[in-house]
Amino acid sequence: MEIKNFTTDIDKFLDGLEKGVRSRVLQVFDMLELCGNEIGMPYSKSLGSGLFELRISGKIHIRIIYCFYQNNVILLHAFIKKADKIPKKELYLAKRRHKSIL
């Protein structure tokens, strides 16, 4: 299983993270590649409708919304989580991108 970005925005987001945080994100990406949809909590959570939330916790909480498509993982949107719930605008963007893939 290969991880692909929907847009270069995700690369820019990851490049903007501190080295230690980025390293943690890359570790979780490796686990996602190995485990696929078996990764589960605390690293991944289903959001329903074929969307999943990759969860990287630490000093800052990173969330990456992704889906599975043609035996690949497609990273749809990445952001820093600041509240208990995913902000509606972040989820809406990921859902819109997911819909364009299907």
C-alpha cells in the first residue's frame, strides 16, 4: 500500500512542522503503510463515509484526513487540531476532495 497526497498543500503543511513533530508523523505514515486499514486507535479513527483521521499527538495535535482508493492511501487534508472536535471547515474540505476522487 502506497501513501499519496491529494494536493501539494499536504507537503507544504508537513514541511512547516518542527523536525521532531514531522519525524513522528512519518513514523505513523510507516505504520499506516504496513497496517493499512488495520491500524486502528490510537493512531487512526474512522470518520464514516470512507474517511479516516490519522491522529498524531504530542506538543501539538496533528490530524490528517485520508481515504483508501485503488489500494492506496490518499491524504486529503492535514491540519493542527486545536479543539475537541474537528472544525467543520476542515472536514468539509476533506469530504469535497474525497468526493472528487470517487
